[in-house]
Amino acid sequence: NKWRIVFPNNGRQWKDWKQASTFYSGNRIQTTKYTWFTFLPQNLFEQFHRLGNLYFFFLAVLNWFPQMEVFHREITMLPLTVVLLASMIKDAIEDYRKYRFDKTINFSKSRVYDK
């Protein structure tokens, strides 16, 4: 049994309590970045902000034109898909670990000290 110990702030918290309670009404911790529906688009958006991924994407797009074709189309897409797939798996595992940790913290008992 692990307990969370919460110490209230002295005077300032009571003044701003109404404003803070509208923003933080759930009182739970969430450090995860993705949901089931936003994982693929948000992860792809973040992956293509990296210069290396944009470079390999540009090469794959250029290779689809017959005049610019150097390798087979599938071979040019292979490095990009391997890197994107590996990064997606890593991000999914990392986000799932954050989700499990958040769940244990949110369901732990807490002891609040008050005046």
C-alpha cells in the first residue's frame, strides 16, 4: 500500500480555487501522448518533422515517376517504412508504459493534510 501525500498551498490556493477547479476538475494525472484514435495520424505527423524521414519520403515520391526511377519502387520505400515502423513501435510501448504508470498513480490512496 503506497500512499500519495498532498500538502495544500497556504493562502494563494484558496483565492484561486474556483478558477483552478474549472481547469482541473478531474484531479487525475495523464502523461500519455496518444489515444487509440490519434496514435497513427499524430505519430506520423511527429515522424515527418524529422529531416531524415522527409528525405527518404522525398526519394520515394521521386522514384514513382518513371523518368526519375533509379531503383525499384518498393526498394526505395523499404528504409522509410522500416524506420517509421520501428519508431511507431517504440512510441507505442513507451506510451503504454506511461498509461500503466498513470493508472497506478491515479488509483493509489492519498492522504491530504489540512490546517
